[in-house]
Amino acid sequence: MKSILMVYLIIVIMTVIVSIFVRIYQRISHYRTFKDIKHNYNYRQPNQCLVGFILQHKIEEITMITNPETTPGVLQYGKRKIIGVMRYEDDYRLITKEFDQDAEVVLMNPKVLISSKIPPLIRIINPRKKRSYYFVVTDIWGNIDRRKTREVFNQLSAHFRGGIISYGQPTQELKIFVQSLIVVMFIGLLTTIYSSFNAAYPQQLGFISASPNGDVFTTDHRYLYNLDSQGNLHNKYALKDLGIREGITDLQVSDRSQLFLGNWETGRIEYCQLDQNTCQELPGFQKDTGINWEFRSTFKFVVDHEKQLIYATDTARHRLVALTMNGEILESTRGEEILPTEEEMLLCYPNGITIDNNGKLAVADSNNFRLITWLTNSEGLEITPDQQIDTVRPPRPITECLPDHTTRPKNWIIRSWEKLLRDHTNYYIEGRRIALTVADSGKTFPIFLEQDNQGFWWVLVSESSFSRYNLIRFDPNWSRPRKVWLPETTDISNMTIAENQVLLTVPEYGEIWAIAVDNLSFSIFGDDTFKQLMSEIKQSKQNLLRVYYQSLMLTIISCAMVLVIYLWESHQKAMKLLGLDPNLPGY
């Protein structure tokens, strides 16, 4: 919540800063000189060039006009005169300015620190009339021609007293300050990018699994931790040393030295022997075999050691598959690849999967908010007709396996309002009403399910696609659902059962929550050593977030100061062009 508020605060601050800069820019924008001089004449004669005439007290854009007294689009200059265009009210008139012998011509050359739209100007000072005239020289396309400006100045200075004035010259201190700001801005930007990537990385606890003997394994982004059922930390293994890549989607433990890992990025299952410090993909997933295949995106699986089979939910393909211990597919339910229409699919989005105390498979069909159990045999799934499937939770009639998002409102305000007014329907199990408003139209689904040694079913239920914080316990016959009290409403990453307790991994707090099976009491799982390791990881993530916000603010402030200096510099140059520079004559 604090992170979201901080992001909103930063957005508001940036909006205010940009608004202020826009207003400042609008106030000083009328001091800009020629942005463009439009014409379509491409003829040039000796001693002719495009010269724009600017009033002393109003620097502005003008558009060249065609005048019969001169070459169209070309203004001329001679030894002691310049023919230009002056604006009178709403009209442009051709004028000729002649200068006395004691007139002074000055080339005003801007010195740019960051950037400027102020071009080099020729300023002719007429002391007798106490007037100054400014000219810009352009090429035939209307662009500022610096080389031609110098040529015109050289020819005029042969007849008048001349000199070059560099205006807008920043001080050495200001140069060093701006250069330092730019360096700080880039350092802050790089630090922001680095810290944001690392802070967003899932560094804390993810998946957890327990063996029948009570050995508990859990992972974070770097290590695999081994604890006993009492929470004592026995060992930790570096995932990098085991050859485990990122993207763990499930974890199934055989004993203290053997486990299976599912990787959603590769879509494959790996077998790890911790006593040998190795992990390898099952042969059925290896590229050098003829039976190479892989899951598509996320999947969950469970290992049946008695029957030497692996059962997995191929979620993206809407099916359940039975594999050998080598990863070969024995059998699968019909899914997207067989019968692609959702009416003919047996499952919508099968997610969590487990084996109950009677050897039956239990599957959480997420998008249908139903729990399904199957009988299994030694050769794979015992597929039964739809009406004979033991569906302990009837599917919702309005739920679609392949949701149609075309009618979903694009405006997030409308979506939030509709969600607020949505009817929270109560659903039933075998005719008995569930007194929990966890079924939210199209958004509520079970994620994981487990059965303890007393026969109670534990189901982790989500109320949206990315939040899971409702833990419900059912009796062995799926009656009397009871919502389990948890100390905080936060996402739970994974769930397993170790002897007499349900273990929940909570990434936000870097903790494993333990719920006692018999009395539903709550405690934090793990000994002091394990808790200290999790605390260090959590503190590291908080430090990264702190560095991210600080470096982001530093980058914004540095960028803002550079922009302010640029606007101030442009303003100062414009003021000097108007004759307000105390080092220049005031006329």
C-alpha cells in the first residue's frame, strides 16, 4: 500500500513540475526569434541574402512577403543600408534603413550552455538617432545561416566600426554545476533501473512441499531450504549450484535427498538428487530424445510413488495428463488440442492437484470453481464419463473456460464500479449452501488443495486472478466449509501439509505460516536461524525499494534543475537581445 501511495505521490509531483515548466515556457516563448522564414524562391544574386528585420522591443516570427520593388523573397543589403521588412500593426512593409558613418555594427554571438533557439544576430547601433536594429540572416529555405551571417557582418564592418560580442556566456561555476547535474541524473537513472529490476524480482519465499516423513523444502530466488517438521533448518542449497534455472512453478519432495521441480519457463519437470548436488530434466523432456515435449506455461504436478506415475495439470491446454517417471505421456483428458470447443472440454483451468488418502486424484478446476476427484490405476488415469466424475463442487453456469474479454469495459473506473455493485452469489455443495461470500462472478477460483492425515480438506481460494488469501477447510465428506482465520489479508504463494500442520508461504512478509490441523491455531514456522535468513532477504528488498525511490527522486530533481537552467538561460539571452543587457548600449 505504501509503495502504491509513493508512486501516486511521484506522479502528482511530476505533473505539477511539468505544469509549472509549461507555464514558464509559455510566458517567455514570445521572446523567441525567427523559427522559420517561409518562402519558395530559390534564386540568389551576389550581394543578396535573406535578411530578417526585427523590432527592438518585440522579437517575433515574420513571414516573408513578395514585394514588386525587390527580388521576391530576397532582401538586399548595401554599403550603408539594409532593405528589410517591418511589421506595422497587421501589415508588413518594405523599408530601407540607412546608417550614418559613425554607426556601429556588432555581431552578437550566443554562447550556449545547454540549448538555445536564439540565433547569432547583427546589431547596428545608430548613435545619432539612439536606435538599435537587429537582423538575422537565413538561407533560401528560411534556416539560420551562421556562415552567411559572418559574411554580412564582415562586409558591413568594412564600412562601419565593428566588433563581436559574445552574449549569454555562462560562468565557469554554472558550467560545472550543470555538468554535475547531468552526471547525477544519469547515475540516478541507472540506479533507478537497476534497483527497480531487483526490487521487482521475486526474492522471497515461493513454493513449499513436504515429504511423507515430514521433511519440508521451500525456495526463494537463490536457495532451496530444507527444514524438518518442527521448523529446524538442516541445510540450504544454492539453486545455481544445482543447475536450477528461474521459473519454478511447483515442487514435490520424495525424501530428504530427492525432489522434483517444475519450471514454467521451460515447461519441463526436473529430478534433483541433493546428495549428489545435481538436477536434470526427465528424459521425456530432453531434446535429444524422440519423445521430447513440454508444458505450455504454468502447470502443477504430483508424484505417486506407489504406482510410479506423475499426474500433472496442463493448465494452458485445459487438460490433465499422466506421465511415467521418465516424463512420457501415458494418457490425458480431452483438452484444447483434442476438442477445442469449451463445451466439450472436461476441465477449464486445472490448477492445484494432489492425491487424497484413498489414492484418488483431487484437482482444483480454477475457472469453474469446482473440485474434481478421479480414480487412478497403474497405467494412468481411469477416465470415466462426465456424469460419473465425482464433482464435489458444481460448475458455475455463467463461467466460461475461454473468457471473452471483448465486452469488458476499457475504463478502469467503470470496471471498479461494476465490481463494487456485482452480485456476490452463494454457491452450494450437494444442496447445502456455503455461508461464505468468496464466489465473485467469474473471479473466484480454488488454487491449491490438500488433505491432511485426519481427512480434512484444505483449499486455498483466490478472489481475483492475482490474489489468494482465503483458506477454507472442509470436512472429509466436503461438508461444513469453514474459513480459517489468518492474521493478515495478503497473498499466499503456496501450501503444503507437514504432519499435523498446514504450511503457507507468504512472500510479502518472508514467512511461513503454520496452521495446526486439530485446533486451527496460528504460528510462524521455522527456527531462529531460518527466520533470520528470511528477515535479511526482506530487509534487502526494502533497501532496494528505498534506493529505487531515492534515486528516482534524485533523477527527477536533477532533470528539473537542468530544465530550469535551460529556460532561465533562454530567457536571459532574450532579454539581452532586447537591449536589456547592462553591458550593451541601452538603445
